[in-house]
Amino acid sequence: MKPARFDYLRAGSLAEAHEVLAAEGNDARIVAGGQTLMPMLSMRLARPKVLVDIMHLPELRKITDDAQAIRVGAAVRQAELLASPQLAETQPLLAAALPWVGHAQTRSRGTVCGSAAHADPSAEIPLSLIALGGTIELASRRKKRSIKAEDFFTGMMSTARAPEELIEAVIFPKAQRGYGYAFKEFGRRHGDFAIVACAAIASDTGTRLAIGGVADRPMARDFGPLDGSALDDALDEFAFDLDARDDLHATARYRRELVRRLGRATMEEARRCRV
Amino acid sequence: MPRLEGHARHRVRFTVNGHMAEAHVEPRALLSDVLRQQLALTGTHVGCEHGVCGACTIQIDGVPARSCLTLAVQADGADIRTVEGLAPQSGQLSVLQDAFRRHHALQCGFCTAGILMSLDRFLKDNADPSEEELRDYLGGHLCRCTGYVPIVAAALDAAKRLREGATHA
């Protein structure tokens, strides 16, 4: 398994990366950490004409924050975000979910924005963006735009990014007082793709639950202050609405059961974690 | 760096185990293949070639990474360390390598180089790891011989010896 031929350009500036994307569109692919793109190249599922390496652009290597949110640049590695100071306080959902992204040996190279770009339905970073109501910043030669995560992820490995656009950053809202956050995942082994991944955010008005690994993209639903069998019924409805499919790893029925049980456990933990 | 044409070979330079190395590669050349085929560093093994098995794990700029998921051109200018760089000198094993030998932490040896490169870094960051932390970390590697028990034992033993100040076997 070797990649087909492609040109390689180590971008010296953002403008240079934008130029190549504008000129070559879908024939160009951005490479950052390469942890999802490289397997696709080797299996020849992707055959770009040119790879544009953005890892040497210092403006993309930054994690910045303000009172409301954490902004993660396109060249920030997953391990760097996980190691950023006080992440467990500023956004406990990210601190809980990131250790489930691949393995330590791939988080050392893989980027946060690369995972968003790839949009695997079972991936933890897109799930966290959907759960938290995050934002994706896109830029092309002509314009910049910000798009909500729920509008960005459009299906199985597909996004609203236009061929000439580059993801410059993703933005995660910070934890708020009075809210609780929890993450749980079930896979065959730690580091495998999630069969079902759950992220929950609890407040005094109810609990939001986002599910990865079931539908063609991560999906969230807001539940009111339900409990007992009323919550069971609401979760059952959510589980069926996700339209689970049978595959090699698990049956649709099994996935629905995980949504009901692991989903409920995640919601309960988020409620307990409210501060 | 100009745009490197896909059909041509281009010079890349990086340090490998402290020495400057140079290779001429197509942009599509995987770092794992360049290490093995051009630089004759065949201690790094190639298993699945899509990042799952961990056999090809090396250290790039000090952190464990899959050499099969890295292009040689991406590594231009990087500091690379492979299993050949672990032993302090010819004929002498590192503390970790020696623990692997004493605990029979390898049988066929195919996965071993990658696991050593991962654990070498892990034990620098975690001087006193728990078995659970080790097992979680080793989740990034597949071994089909040992069942992992002797690997975990060797790593715990190496950690203890390193804490006691051992510098080599």
C-alpha cells in the first residue's frame, strides 16, 4: 500500500496555501498531522494532485482563549490541546474526550482541525464540537466565514467546506458556571473507533446529549428536566431517530441499546458534575 | 521550499539518531520506507501501513509517531530517533531493552522496535507509571505473541531501575 504520486508544497504563508486551493480546488488536499489523510492516501481512497503542508505556519499553531471560548488553530496537535493548562477547568468535556482520540502515538501528530475536516461519524472532536455548539472558521483567498458545527458536518465524512476553503481554526465554548459536562465511549478496545460515543451537558433547565458513531454525523438533542421512565422513553425515541445501521462492528439494535444506557449514564454523570 | 513535483526525487535532510542524514525521495515516499530502504535502518518494522499496528513507531522531534503516517518530505529538518539509537553503545543495551530481554517481553520481535520507542519516551515523562497507565499507552501497539503481560512487567521493571538511577544495562 503506497500512495499514488502527488506534488508536495510546504506552504510558506497562508496566502500561498489559499492560492493553491483556489487554483486546484478538490485536486489539492491540506495535510497537517496526516493521521487520517495518510492512510487514505496509502489505500488510494484519496488521490490528490498536490498536498499543501500547513504545519510550518506559526499563525496556525496557536491556542488562544477569551472569557467565552478556546480557539484552536489548524496546526495545533491533539496532544498539544490535551496538554494545555487547566483544560479540565476551562472545558472538562474536551479534557475527557481527547484521550479517546486515536492513541498517544497518533495524538502526537494528529491535529484538532484535521479531525474536524475529516468528519468521521464516530470521531470525538466533531462530537465535542456538536455537543458544545462550537464553531469552525473557514478562509479562502477571497473571504473568511464562521460556521456553526451543526451546519458544518453534513454527513459521512462530508462537510460544508468549499474546495477553495481552508479550516483556519475551530472554536470550543468554555465551561460555564452551573453546567456539568461528561463524556463516555464504548469501543472494542481503547483507541479503536467508537461504536457509540456520548457527550452530555447538564444545566438547571435540562441536559443536552450528543451521540457519535451511530448516525452519519454526530447528532445532539436537548432533553428537558426529565427523569425515570420519561427519560427512558425520550432516549428510546432519540436512539431510533439516529437511524442506526448494522455493520461489521455492531448491529443497529446494539447501538440503540448503547445510546439508551450509555447515553443515560453520561447524562447522569453530567448532572452530578454541575458546578 | 518550492513545490516539489510528484514524479521527481527531492533531497530531504534530517538528523537520525544524532547524525545528519540525507535522502532523495519522491514526495509520496513514506518515512518508514526511506528509513529502511535508503538509510538501511531496518530496525523500524512496517506492519499495517495505516497507523493501526504501531510496529513502525519512531520518535520525531522527541515524541513517538508512526513513521508510516509521515512523508519523508514532511520530516525534512526534523530530529528523528529510531530503535538503532536506543543502545548507549555497541554491545550494551539500554535499561528498557535489557528489561525486555530479562522478562521475555518479545518473541518474534516484529512489534518490539515500535513499543521500545514509545515506552522510551513514556518512561521519561512518567517515572512511576501505574500498570493501568502503561496498558492504556500500549493500546497503540499490537503484539500477537506475548499477550502483553511480559511487556508490562518489563516496562514496570525498567521504570523502577531508571528511578534508581540506572543509565544502562
